[in-house]
Amino acid sequence: MSPVRPVSRAFAVALLGCTCLTVIGPVTASAQDAIELDTVTVDAGASTPGEGEGSGLETDGYVAKSADVGTKTDTPLKKVPQSISVVTRQQLEDRNVQSLSEALTYTPGVRVGAFGFDPRFDSFYIRGFDVVYNGVYRDGLRELTGNFSIFKTEPYGLQGISVLKGPSSVLYGGGSPGGIVNLTSKRPTDAPFREIETQIGNNGRVQAQFDASGPLAGNDNVLYRITGLARDADTDLASVPDDRTFIAPALTLRSDDRNTHLTILGEYADITTGGNATYFNQNGRPSNLESGDPAFGDFDQQQGRVGYEFEHRFNDTLTIRQNLRYAHIDADVKYTSIGALSADGLTASRSTGRIVDDLDSIAVDNQAQVSFDTGPVVHTLLGGVDYNHVDVNDKIGLGVAPDLNLVTLNYGAQAIPSPTLDFVDTTTRQSQTGVYLQDQIEVDRVVLTLGGRYDWLSQKAFNQLSVSPSEQDDENFSGRAGLSYLFDNGISPYVSYSTSFAPVIGNSFTGAAFDPSEGKQEEVGVKYAPSDLNLAVNAALFRIRQTNVLASDPINANFQIQRGEVESRGFELEATTSLLAGLNLTAAYTYLDMEIIEGDNLGKVPSGIPANQFSLWSDYTVQSGAADGLGFGAGVRYLGKSWGDDTNTFRNDARILIDASLSYDLGKANPKFEGVSAQINAKNLFDKRADSCQAGYCYRDEGRNVIGSLRYRF
């Protein structure tokens, strides 16, 4: 029996090649024309629109200037006393990013790929802590999740990605001490913008996409945007497709004086991938036997969301906002797993499983911002009340599949019946209400940020196969204090202290409810953003401690215990720049020292997290001469050694992965082709397929992935 995949909260024990799965219980000022729109240059000269009104992002090429993820207010990053990294739209396009995990591969403090190649979920850690289940936000509102009902992100629908490092409960409620990832949706723009693009790649990849935006019917106060995509693709695994249909409409309505605006954001996606993306482990390493089977292996998910962002500015003092979103997910996961090989090596016994999730969620955030002075002191006061509710039904069935013939490898040749959904049938309802207050105080060069929040959480679980529902209530106070100093030369040193909590829903083997997990962080850093150069350099030292961490129960299989406390200490360094000479660059280094300081595996290092990571991506476009419009990009990613299990008995090898791109603006060769560009991207150029082991189970990295694209912007 393969081990289950651990998660940071006890919503469920998610499957990664396992033959059984146990659910513990759920948790859970606009521009007037294209020049004024803060356009950025991409793809050897083609232009893409700015962030759109109300995005909360301000970027210039690869360099982020402000992001409201750190304060929920329009604050320059140099004034925020916490580390923030931003993956801009131009970075996403230059690397032709195909998933959220891939988007974060060049971000300091973020570990992706701990579970190898797995297109079912975007899995990543921040500063050593998992954030998938409780740290992903869309436009400032949490993406609430279920067991396998986790929103899948289409990067083509994003304007940018902001990563707030460290505890953030003071603004966002319960979550990971590692931080949060905020996805900023594409929004309507003032200037008309249209593009169509086709892509082809290895593994039979075929994709078409489009994006259009601008004033609707010539009315400058009514703006639209619609983004769509369709893809048919296979992957390295025969039982794991990567098919997707995606559509995201958006509409902005605003007053003549621009003091009031309403933006409506929607999405619908139909996604098919695989239910099991692993290889059968043999002698502690992945074999060449694919564990899944295309005859019974599709993971079908339909997801949709609709919501709005409303803002009204009464005057220069008072602004109110309300952001709301309703979301729904239908997930149907079918999988086959190899359990063991026969003694003669001719057959492999197999099991099946099916998971059906149905999720409804609503999130709303009400804010009031007051800006005022008290003598020489400038205040930006933010108060708010937010509410999150999720209702999810989770059904699970387990069964037996026909043996696999190891001589003929008859994958997909045998009928595999679906198991009856009678192993688990649980409905969970969870609600969280939070009240928060923050004051950003500026006195000359000094910026003091103070914030506090109180949360109430209630959860009820109803097991349809039994008569005993469970209830659990938690409440918690979170705080943050930070101090920054702004020098004229662009250097901004800061120091901060912040806390977080995460409700841990579920019970141990004895039936005892889990206590909330709490985190606290001390951080000191310096930011450099000179006014005369499009450059940002950030460095941070931090220490995070998390209590009541979950671990696998060593005595009772498929249950979890709270093992005590984990400490994460480290250093991060990041530099980004975009120059007029056509050069873009982002570089990052992370050093992480993690240790279990209380409870099970005392003194050991959590598995799958390397102590050292380094990445560098650079893109250059020739600006004149015969090669005008020709672009080159190259990236290197280094992952140091990490432990393969939590008892630290064996290690994952260090690895270096190389990415590359080549692009050309055809309009530079012939004006008739103005707006047409071609691009080729290669991820893992040298096809290094290393093993990645986590919690004692091993996975395999994705091989070389090459995609060619042809785009027309007009």
C-alpha cells in the first residue's frame, strides 16, 4: 500500500498513487489612451494592455511597483513591511506559462515540484509550508476548497500573481504561516485590445486562445473583456490528458467622475486530466510502470465563478469597497493504482477508486478606508468585515481492477468497472467571519503599519453513512506590526512581526478534535527601488514557528496526529529589472533551514524541501539592425538536496533544470505583418527526469516540454 499524501490541514488525505484514501473531515485612475495605460513590451515589440482598473497591481515589465495584497490598499511595495514577490503579465508571456505551479518556479521562497509531475493540482510550498488548501486567493478573496474540489488556475486568464510571504491572517483570516498567493484576473481596459493565438507542442498539444478588451459600443464608462482558451493535449503519462476549455468574461461600469466603479468577473472551465499521475514505487523508487490506466483514469472537473468588485470614493477622505464571489466545482475523479507485483513478475494486482465532490462557496469582503492627517502624521486607516462559507459533499468508492499484464502492458485494453460510492459520503459546511483594523502611519520617512483581527469559525460535518454529525468551533486573534524607513536613494529597510492561525478540522483516531494551528514570524529586510531605474531588489531574513502541525499517525494507519511545532528560518534575495535596451531579468535565491522542534520526528527536517534554491531567467530582444525584433530567453533553476522522508533516512539529489525561448516580431521584417509574433518555449530543455520523494513516496519530474506559438495582436 502506497502512503497517502500529507496536507497542511485535515480536510482530506489526498491520493498520490495510493490504494486507499481516508477523509478525515473538511475544512477547510484610469488612462485615456494606450500610451497612458502603462503598457509593457512583450514578444519582441508587441504591446499588451496594463492591469486594468481596480486590479491592485502596478507593474512595468518584470518590475512590480505596487500590489494591494500586502495591505489591501494602494501602497507602493517599498512601504510594505513584509516580503512580496510579483509574477507580472510579461513574465507569464515570456515563459509561456501553462500552470500556476510553473508560474512560481522563479519566485524566491516557493518550492514547486515536491510531488513531481502532477497536473491534477497546483502544488507548492512557501517558506517550507504548504499553502494549496488555505493560501490561494483570487482577487483578494479566498478560493475555498474541498477534498479534490480545488480550483484549477488558467494562467492565460491572469494579469499577474502576487506572493505575500509569511503569516497574513491579520488581513485574510485563517491560513498558512508560509504566506498566500493572490491571483489577479484580467480586467477590462480603456484602450481597445485584441489578440488571437495558436499553439502546438509535444505530447500532441494543440491549443487556441483569444483575448479582447476595450470600451463597449464606444462608451468610455462601460468596458468589457473576454478571454477564452481551448486545448487538447496528452502528457508524459498515457492515463493523464491535459484538456481544457476556458472562458472568462468581465465588465466594468463606472461614473463620469471615476469615483464609483463596479467590475463583474466571471469564469467557466471544463477540465480533464488524470486521476493518478504516479509511477509504481519499487525498492523505494519509481519504476517505469505507470500506476494509472486510461481505461479508468479521467479526472473531470467543471468549475465556475461569478462575482463583483464595487468601490465608491465619497471624497479624498473616505472610500468604501465590497468584493463578493460565488463559486461552484463539480469534480469526478477516477483512478487505478498498482498494489503489488506477482512473485513470477508477470502480473500486477490493481485497485480502483472514485471520488465525486460537489462544492459551493461564497466569499465577501467589506472595507472602509479613511485617509486623514493628525498634524504631521498621515494615516491610512482600513477597517473591514469578511465572511467565507463553503458547502461540500464528498463521496468516495473503492474497488478492484483486473490485473495488469506486465509482458504485454495492456493498459487501456481491459474494461475497468467503477466502484460504488459507498466508502465515504460526507457533507461539510464551514463558515468563517473576521473583523479587522489596520492603520498605516507615515511620519516623514517613517512608515509604521499596525493591524489586528479577530475570527470566528464554525464547522459541521454530516456523514451520510452514520448518524453522528460532528461540530467544531474555533476563534482566534491575529496581529501584525511593521516599521519601514524610506531613504531618498530608494533603499527601504524594514522589520515586522506577524501571526497566523489555521483551523484544523477533523479528529484523531481517538475522536479528539484537533486544535487550531498557529504561526508567528519575525522578519527583517531591505528593499531597493531607485526612482531613476526600473529595478527592484529585495532581501529578507525570517523565522517562522508553527504549532499543532499534523503528521501521519504512526500507529493508526490513514489517521493523523498533531506532532508539535515546526520552525523555518531562512534568507531570500530577489532582483527584477526591465530596461529600455530590451533586457528583462529576474533572479532569486532562497536558503531555508527547517526543523521539527517539538513532537514526532524531533530534530528532523520536513521532507521534500531543499535548503538551497536558485533561479535566473533573462530575456533579451534585439532593438535595431538586421536582427531587430529577434528575442532570446534562457533560465536556470537549481534545487539543492532535500530529505525524501520525514525520518531523514535518504535524500533527493540536487538538480539543475534549463528553460529557453526564442521569439520574433514579424512586423519588424515586413510592416504587413505588424502585430504578428512567433515564439518557441522549451521547459526542462535537456529532458532531466529526476525523482522527487516526499514523506517516503517517490514521484518523477516532467520531461522536456516544447511549445510553439503564433500570435496576432491588433
